[in-house]
Amino acid sequence: MSHHTIPSETEPTGARESEAHAIRQLKSFMQALSVRAVGQAEFESLRQSFNTLPKLRELSEDACQRLRKAERFLRSAEIGSALYELRLLASQLQAHSPEFGKTLDYAI
């Protein structure tokens, strides 16, 4: 069961900036992955960005699982499957936060 929360108007700017940074990294990573221009270091950077976001953990265990699956697929050179998992993660983030969904629209 996922836990959806609505961002409050009093949410610290730092948290919003962290979310925006993670979304930008996801978008950039997906674009680079689609042309096969990424490696493990880039994925590790992306994963660490998302692991620091409390909202990702609030969203659901499923969102965290998608990152783990994408990493496994990348390690076995299954780029299409990794992109699929990241697109599903992006869709979850879009549904959770329409503000950040706008940022991802053209990436997925």
C-alpha cells in the first residue's frame, strides 16, 4: 500500500530543492541511458539523490524497489528493462507531485 502525502506550503525550501535536484538527475539519467551513455557511477549518484529524499520513502516501498531493480538491470546490461523501471518510478513521482511531474513530462 502506498502512502501519498500532499506537500505542505510550509515545507522547507531545502527539501523542495532536494526533490527538484533528484528529479533533474532522474530525467538526465534516463536521457543518457536511452543513448547508452551512463555507467555505474552515474547510477550511484542518482540512487544516492533519491535515498536522501524522505518523500520517496513516504511514497512507498515500491518506489525504492524500482531503483533497486533498475540497478540490477543495469548491472546485467538490460538497458531497456532499467529504463522501464525508471519510467515507472517517474510516473509514480508525477502522480505524487504534479509540480515535479511537469519537470519529467518530456523525459518519459
